[in-house]
Amino acid sequence: MMFETWWLLALPLVFGLGWMAARFDVRQLISEQGALPRSYFKGLNFLLNEQPDQAIDAFVEVARLDPETTELHFALGALFRRRGETERAIRVHQNLATRPDLPEPEREHALFELGQDYLRAGLLDRAEESLRRLMSGPYAASAKRVLLELYEVEKEWQKAIEAARELQTLEQKSYSLQIAQFCCELAQDALQRKRPEDAVKWLNQAVAENPANVRAPILLGDVAAAAGDTRAALGHWLGIERQDASFLPLVADRVVKAYASLDEQGVALEWLRGLLKGKLAPEVLDTAYKAELEVNGPEAAARLMREQLRRQPTLLALTKYFEAQAAVAAATQAIGETPAGQAEVADDCDEAGRETTAIRDLLQLRTRNLARYTCRECGFRARLFYWQCPGCNRWETYAPRRSETLG
């Protein structure tokens, strides 16, 4: 009986406390809304009515009257930049950065956002100027990362190396993969300017920075080949197998040409046939087919592709097989002499040749864009191999093996 009486007394008390708390929350909300400037609500109204220019003006007024609303500007500027409206983003962040009463941390934030706006708009000089003002302080690392991206866009590889080294110190994180690639880019520039000594210097630096870098030995082989030292070039290219054999297809054509210049085509064919028996077969298939066709003729090329179809049946191998068969048929027709009494047999051969050619053309049409390299980061697909993905701009994200996928 005492227990039930206690509950009867407690229930009105709990109800009253809840009513008072609700009244307090409502009053606080009304008070907060009343403290907001009218420009804030005007800005929201402009946004809802899809009038962003007027909204910006209204929010600028809000920021002038109430410094506590700067986060609203940052959010609005980032939104415009993501939508590709870089002029509006620049306007928002410029108004913040030039405010004399803005606290220094928020001014640095505005400069950082402004630098990204300029970069997105392609105003690279202005982007660098804004970001260079943040080389110390809480935004230093972030600014250097954006500067690194900027230098890659501008192909300022030496500045990119300096920025990457500074980031290594700030973040305690290795940038050796990127630095090695920047060195390779400088080496390629030197090769284009006919300065092989400078190219070798940069390539040796790339290897020292990242011993796993495969691009450097490929380019060192190119330098040796250009200098007429074919054996040294082959040493560089074939030595890639010790680093990562999956990159051998990238130098397959180079190796074949080098052996041909030494009059050792048979060695190249044996090397390619060995690769055809392993996991790299799809990547060297075209090179092996062309080499066999050039050295031993279409019938030998057809036999090689028939053997490959038995080992690893693929649409690309089937295409090469019918290419070889069409070449055989064309060579037979080129003889142009039909023995007496065998006209019907010759007509059958012509018909078979036309069918083979039709099948070849159909397969070539289907496989023309079939095998592509795919970026591991963003999925961007390309017919050519890139050291830097054109989609996400990451380095060494393409596997050297192409995917044979339909669609």
C-alpha cells in the first residue's frame, strides 16, 4: 500500500519536471533564432529559390555582422567547389581571407581553401601564391600536399621532389615511390633534349630512392640502346625479371628489336615462347605472334597460336589464329596458278579463304578495345599503360597486366 502511494505522488512530479524542461528548450530555441541576423534567413531563402549569387551576398553580410558564422562560409565555399562553381567558391573564401577581424587560424583556413579553389579553376600561379603563405602552422602539411598536386599538374618535377621531401619530414611518411617517378620524368625530359648524361643521373637517383622502381631500368635500357650498346640495353630490360617479372611485357617489343639488330631473332622467339607458357601469355601474345610471323611465316604463326589456344584459350588468341589463317590463305591465292582439272578445288579454297577472312574481321572488330589496363584505385581503364593514372593521378596504380573483359 505504501509503494502504490509513493508512485501516485511521483508521477505528477515527473510530469511537471518534463513540462518545465520542454518550456526551457523552446525558449532557448526562440532566443537563438532571434539572435540570428535577418541576412541569415535571407540567404537560406535565396538558396532555396536557386539564387546562389544573392545567397552569397546575404551570407557575406551575416559574416560581417556575426563572426561566429564563418563556418557557414567554409561549408558554402566547399560546396561550390565540389559542384565546379569555382568562381563562387573563390568569392566566398576571398571575402573571408580579406576580413581584418578574422582570427588568424580561420584566416589560414580561408587561404588554404582559396588555394584549392584556384587550383581547381586552373589559376596555378595564384594557387601557389596562396598556399606558399601556409608553409608553417596547422595547415602546412595540407598546403604542401596541394602544392605537390599543383607541381605535378605543371610538370615542375624538381619542385615536386622538394615538396615531397618536405612532406616526408612533416608527416613521417615515405614518398619514395613518388620521388622516384619524378626523377624518371626528369630523365625523360633530359632524353627529349638529347642529354643522356643527365638522364642517367636522374635514373640512378630514382633507383637509389626506390630500388623497386621498374621504370628506371626500362629507361636505362632505352639510353643504352640509343647509344648503340644493345647488350647493355638487353641487360637492363631482361633484368626486370629479378624485380618484378610481370613488367616484362612492357619491354617485349624492345627485346625483340634488340635481338633482331644482333641478328639473333631465334633467341627472341625462344624467350617469347617461354613467356607464352606462363601467366604473362596474354600480355606478350601480340608480340610473339608478330615475331613468329616475321621470322617463320604465317603457317608457323598459325601453329603457335593453335598451341596457345590449347594451353590458354582466349578470344585474343583466337583472333590471332584466324589472322594467321587469313594470311596463309592470302599467300596461297597470291601464287595465282591453278593446275588443270583442279578448278573446283581452287574455288573451294577461295571460299574457305573468304570465310576465314570474314571470321578474322569479325573477331578483330570485337577485340579491338577488349584488353585494357585498369587502375586499382579508381577503376579507370585505358588501352595504354600509364605510370600515373589519368583518372585519379595516382602513381603506379596500373598493373602491367590487361584485363580481357567484355562490355
